[in-house]
Amino acid sequence: MPDRFPLDRTQRALFDAFLDHGLTEWVARLPDQLAHGLDRRRFGDLPAWEKAVAKLPALPESRDVVLDQDSVRVDVALDDSRQRQCENLLRKLMPWRKGPYVLGGINIDTEWRSDWKWQRVAPHLAPLEGRRVLDVGGGNGYHAWRMAGAGAAFVLVIDPSPRFYYQFQAIRHFVGDADAWRTHFLPVGIEDVPPQLEAFDTTLSMGVLYHRPSPLEHLAQLRDTLRPGGELVLETLVVEGDANTVFMPGERYAAMPNVYFLPSSAALSHWLERCGFEDVRVVDEAPTSLEEQRSTAWMTFQSLADFLDSEDPTLTLEGYQAPRRAVLVARKPE
């Protein structure tokens, strides 16, 4: 391991997990990937996030970790002083976008009700017991914890955001060693995954595809993370239409930059088939509601309501169809 980037105990656990699960080809790349993903020269706020996590107080060993309910919850006895200290430190990691979490009695009401998405997705997944899972663009790891709660043997979140990395580490501090070591975070994008890896039983990509200027390349990258017979779970923005309908907005869509291709569900199904997937199913499709994505005390910036036409909420500020999301499940052939 290079001296320029000494590893902490959670990062060493990541190395051990990679070796335990046969990801030997990837292990050699980890020091450089961690050093780049957590480079203070690239992220001016990173030292403050790192310090906030480091200052979280030691917690009692006795705790109840709940990963199979709507809120990822850790019940641990904290006196008023430690609870206030923890809440102040967790707030330094704001905005919190994916959740909800309840940590030591602190209710983190996140921008997204990610539990609603999980409720729509979970019934359509192959049983997760004992599976190796990759969560691409997984944010702070809410769905990763839920998959661990469903019995996954190894869950890896990859997301290039160091803020999400430190939010994940804060959650892990509460979860504790006994339950945490099946769930890991690497601050990289999918382009940093070794090609033709074929190592995961289940791969998720939720909220990523519409940010990719080459969506078919992204689908091929996802395919190559899966073992033969592995399952892809894909969630993205879509538009209404037939198999030939694909929409490309202007510079912004619902105030978001870097939004490229919004296909219909039928067109997206065709893309998946052309990329070599089979058993493609659209398991959910619906407009995004103002109850599911909204500003909160833990995400005080503008949210979905601010990005829609004030007189016609079926349209974005730019006059496009308001956000509509679909979830598709597909299988890589044996």
C-alpha cells in the first residue's frame, strides 16, 4: 500500500472483502482509486467531511441494527450530550439526499424517500441471500444497506462523490463492525471498474443512465460487471412513447445539467436487448411525486417542486414533460 495514502480500518476491510470474494484483479487498483477519489486537492470541502466523521464519539457496543425496514435504523443508547454531538456532526455532511435513516434516535429525513423506490423494486429482484451486489451511483448507500438486510453476502457501492463516501462512513460508524463488513463503498465511477469483470450476481444502476452521453456504452459496462446469468436492475428517467421514442433535452432538464437521452420504456427495453440482455421486464413506471422528492431539514436546497412549472406541474421549468421514472429488470445470458 502506498505511503502517500495510508488506509484506515474501513478501507483495509474493503481490501480484505475484495480478496475474500475473488476480486483479485481489482485489488491492485484500489490504492490509486482511493487516493484519487479522496484527493483533497480536488475537493475543497473534503477535510471538513473527514473531520466530522472522525469526531463521531465512540458508541456503546450494544445496539440493534435494523436493515429490513423503511428507515435504516440503529438503536443505540446515547445520552443527550452525545446525541446532540452526533446530530451536529451529521449535519456537517448535509445535504442528505437518499434515506431515510434513524441513527441513535436522530431522524435523518432525506430529500428522497428512497424506501418508496425500494418497495417498488424489491419484489422483482432475484432473492438476494448470499449474492454479490454492485450498486452503481448508489449515493450514500441506502439501497446497499437494504440489500444487506435482505441477506446479500457482499454489497459494493461505487459513487464518485466524496460527500456520499463520508455519509456512508458515518452510517457505518453507527451500524458497527458486527454488521458493517458486508457493505462497502469505493469513491469511483463505473469507468473505473475493471473491464469484463463478470463478478457480481446483481448490479443496480439507478439514476445514472440519463447522465451518460453514451447510454449504450453504460449498458455494456453494466453487463460486463455481471456473471453469466446475473441480474441487472436499471432505473432511469423515461418519456412516454413507443419503441422509437427517445428525447434529448437542451442544456438543462428540470434544472439539471448533463441530462442526455430519455427513452421510452419500450425503447429502453430494445436498447437492453441490443446490448445482449434477455428476459427484459418493465416492473415499474410512474411520474416522480412531490412527496417522494422534496426539500427537508436535512436537504435545505431546492428540490423537485422548484424545478417544475409553477402553473402546470406536469411540465418542467423548461417546458418538458415532468420527471417520469421507470425500473427495468434484465438478465445476462448464461
